[in-house]
Amino acid sequence: MNSAVIGTGEISAEHLKFLANSKSAKLVGVCDLSRAAARYAAKTFGADKAYTDYKQMLDEAKPDVVHVLTPPQTHVALATDCLDAGAHVICEKPITLGHDQFTSLWNHADSKQKHLIEDHNYRFNRPILKIEKLIDDGVLGDVSEVDIRMALAIRDGGRFADRNLPNPAHKLPAGVIHDFITHLGYLVLRFFPDPDRVSAAWTNHGGDDLFKYDDLDAILIAGDKHARIRFSCRTGPDCFALTVRGTRAEVQTDLFHPFMRLIKPRKGGEKLSPVVNQLANGLSLVGSSLSNLRNKLMQRSPYEGLHTFLKRTYDALQHGTEPPVTFDDMDRTSRLIDQMLAEGNRV
Amino acid sequence: MKLLVTGASGFLGRHIVAQAVQRGHDVRAQVRPVSNIKDLGWEDHPRVEIIRADLRSKADLDQLVQGVDAVVSNAACKAGDFYTQFAGTVITTENLLAAMANTDVKRLVAVSTFSVYGFLKMRDRELLDEESPLDTDPIDRDEYAQTKLVQEELAREFAKEHEGHVTVVRPGVIYGKDNLWTARIGMELGTDRCLVVGGRSILPITYVENCAQAIVFAAEKEQAVGQTYNIVDDNLPTHRQYLRALNQHRKPRMKSLPMPWLVMRFLAALALGVNKLFLGRRAKVPSILRPAALHARCKPSTYTNRLIKDSLGWSPHFGMEEALQRGVDETDHAALAPEPAETQAVADDTDADRETRTCA
């Protein structure tokens, strides 16, 4: 399939690496407002041509798939034009700034009979796929609690702390947290699909005028089941931790420093299970430490799930099957974000 | 002349502004929107106009450039990941050059670096001059080298596409107050030890005031148009000699562990071989064990400043001993006196002339 990319920021490196190495895709164009950036990306990843005008790229290169990797405020306009040009769209998160916009964009894609796919990359990281299998195999029992916690020291430096040229993410409805909230949303919904009550505390503990919010503490309740979403930039170290508790077992992981801790009934019965869990998880932790060292050396990052996501997406587009991120996944994620931001649900 | 100096609040930029004013020029100094300008040393000088702008954004850049005779493109980013450095070095330059094209400002002095040279393909002890080949495959170099190469390419394109009058200056290692250590010597091991790679290799240094003066010379001299100049000082020391001299001014003294160049070169080649053979060349190796990076940092080469001296009549005013002394004393050598002495634009001045304009 002929593929093209709009936007050559940091995340583009992962998309372009995939496209440069994929047998399913031919990189026909890279576009950025900066000619230097577009040319550098095109040269580095072997694109046919660099563009500074995406409409010219759509017209000349006629891509079958376009990766929209620009700031979220631009997604609707760019995706609409790509769909109009007859291309499927893979779009970075958040795909739109609200559920209404998402519905409208989805309907447009539907009318053009093209796929619109939001990047839910962490859902395809190995630990998440393992947890899904544990649930499918009945090891966890019924999921009754989910905790997701992301901690990032984004106030201490880097692109979000830059006051010289504030990042466009500061102008999103939830400020910079909006740039991460999609990940937290789709992951919690993967294990906790139907919250009927949502309440969220959005706070700016740092209290300056650059950040709109720097902390989110949200509770989701569905019947007798509970989930919690936390985002913090004041507690270290950086983490992306997930705990899923079921009626039979509990599993923990961290997507930034992957490990898997599984507490479940073990052979040996109720009395020996705690000991066997300690031993098994100890061994598992040693293995994870070695794997993480190897990953560090081999430059494998937590973006490993993005490559799986793109591989599955391209397979689906080629074979005409449903992409791995469905309308339902995107719709529910977008609605959840709206619910967390709604004034009536604020704590 | 009226000069625009970008990155004016940085280590080199402050001195370029000071030198330009001392040589009788008016200066428009670009600093970023939230840079602290209280201690620049020339913030209240009547010949300096400070403009706050972020060059990563095109907004207001035409106004920044409008009305100047020449632009000294000095802004660059040396820290952060590739994308941060690309934005801070390449996008900034691209936007600046677009503004120059829009406002018909032709004269550009582009501040580049020795890092653009392809040291790996040079022989040991080969002379590095302006004709030496640039690095054509910088993928194993650091982000700084990668982005500075693109930046230089943009300056050359500006000359071609917009009939720009471009001079490229490539300083070696710039040293001065708060920047006396350089990774070219080797590798710091904690606060008071270092691995000195190739102790007898020559260190291509230029003291920040000397370098700033050379850049101002390049901006004001007609014969500099279309030229590329390497900037290094005279009587360059070896790695060992520089460290010894630095230790005279430094407490605690830096203890050195010598590492012969040939041994380090062998270790880096071995690391590359293992990486290629067993790890598909995907392993992340410390820069000192990557041949392309190691050669750029520590290779025993020889250097010359003959071209800039002959062409522009520049010569470095401060020798290493005096420069190191100025690098550790209490005086801010980029500061200009509040009431500047009468100055005049000078085409060919003498050391005595320059002495009278030494900053406060």
C-alpha cells in the first residue's frame, strides 16, 4: 500500500521506522511545514518525496494510507482532506478534541468508505496482551478493579515545560494531560468497558499560568466494580503502571519498565500459594530486569506496541478485515474523556 | 553596520555582541522570550537593541530581521533529544533565512562547528582545513553533528536560492568562563578524574573572546563573502598540555588516566565489530565506543587558522594561559562599560587598537 506521513515530530520516528521496514507499505511521501524537516525525514526513511503542502502530496503521491501525526488541533481538517482524497487515515491520539468532533469525522470516513483509526499503541504492548490473555483464559476471574497510573516529570523540563514557545498541547481542553489521557482512557476501558459513573478531579498543583492542569484523579464505577485513573507530574519516578484485580487473581505491570507480577491461586493450595507466588514473581522479576537491560541496549522502547498496532492495522487494511482499533474502541474512549472533563462530573 | 546576532544570550552570543559593539557596530540582539537579560553585560547599552523572539516560530521574524545589514546566525541547541535539537538548530535557521529572504537581507554569517567534518575518513595526524570533507553519513554521530550539518546545508542553499552573501565559520572547541572542560580530551569520570584519550593529540581550541572577534571580522569584511573559515587559536596545546594548564586554575585538580589513542581506537572498532556481528548493529553503545563519534572527539589531527588570518587579518588576541586566567577570574569579560569609549568601524586594526576597546 502506498503510505504517506503528515508531521515529522518525535512520534513520526516510530511510524516512519515501521513504514521503512514494512513489506506492506511503500513510503511515497513525507510532509511537514518545515522543508528541512520533511527532507530530512524523507532522506532518513527512504520516502519517495518530501512535501511542505499536504494537499500537493495527496494529489501527486495518491497515498492509500495517510498517517496524521500533527498536533491534535489540526487532526479534523487534515483527516477530512485525506479521506476526501481517498486515503485511509491512521491518526495520532487524541484523534479529535471531543466526542462530537469524533462522531462527525467518523461519519465522514464512513461516507467515503474509508477507515479512520486512532493510535492506541500501548494496548498492543506485550504486557497488555499478556493481561488480556490471562483474562481470556479465566486466570483473573471477573475483573472488579483497575488502577492506571502515569507519572511523568513534565514540569521539570522538556517540551511541555518550555515557556519560550509553549507546546500546542497546553491549549487542549485538558491542557497537556490531554496529550496522555487517550492512553489512560483506552487502557482502562479495555478491562473496564462500561462505567456508569465517572468523577474526576483536575488540579493544577504547580499553580502557574503555563499548565492548565498537572494532575488528574478520576474514579470510574460500574455497579460494584471500581477503576481509578491517575496522572501526576509531581511524583517520581516516571511510570505507567497498571493493576488489574479480578475475583480470582491480581496482576500488575509497568509499561515503561515492563514486568509482570501475578498473584493467583497456585498449586499447593491456600497455604502454599503465598510462598509459591513470592518465588514465581521473584524469578519473573529477575527475568524482566534482564529483558529490560537487553531492551535498553538494543534501543527497544515502550513504543514496541506501536509497531504491533501498525502491523495489525496494515494487515487488516490489506485483507479488508476490521482494524485492531475499532469504532467502538475510539468512540468509548472519546466519550470517557468528555465525561471526565464534564463540569457535572468534577470533584 | 547594524548586525543581528541570534542566540545572543548564550555563551558565544554574549561575546559576539560585545565584540561587535566594541568594533563600532550597532547590534540587534535576539534572545528567547523568557531569557534572563539582567546579567548579559550589555542589556542597557545604547548600541544594543534587545529583541525577544523564539526562532522556532515564524511569527514576527520579518520584523526581527528588517533593517539590519548582516545577520550572525549563532542560535543553536546542544541539549535534548534529536527532535529538540533539530527544532532549536535547524528549524530556527530555516525560519531565520526565510525572514531574510522576505526582507531582502543578504548578508549572513553562519556559525557552524568542527563537528561537521568527517573525521572517520581522515588519516591520523592529517591536516584538517576548510577543504576537508564533511561527514556524509552522520548516523553514528551525536545529534549535534547531525543537526549542524543540516543547518550548514541551509546556509549554502540560502546563498544559491536567494543570492545570499554567506560566510560559514566553523569554530573548533570554544572555551571560556564556565566552559573550560571539553569532551574532546576524553571522558569525565566523576568530578575530579578523567580519561585522557590520546594525550599527545592536538586540541583545536579557540577562546570565546577570540572566536567572537573572528566572527565579527567575518561579518564586516567584504572578502569573507562566499568563504568558509575554520577558527582555532594559535599554538594549540595537546590534550595533556591543556589539562595541565587547566589544573593550574582549577580546584580540585583533575586527575587523569591516560588512554593511548590506538588502544581506544581498537576498543571502539572492536565494539562496532561485536555490535555488527552479534547484535545487527542495533545496540546502543556509549559514544566513546562508536568509531565515528570517537574519531570526531579525540582523533589526533592537525589544524590551521591560516585562511582566516590571511583573508581577514584576524589573529587570536588571547593566548591559552591568559584565556584560562580570564576563564576563572571574577570579571565578566562580555560586559560592556555603561559609557562606551568612542569607537569606530575598523577595517584593519592593530593589537594596540584592539587593546583600547577591551571590554570592561
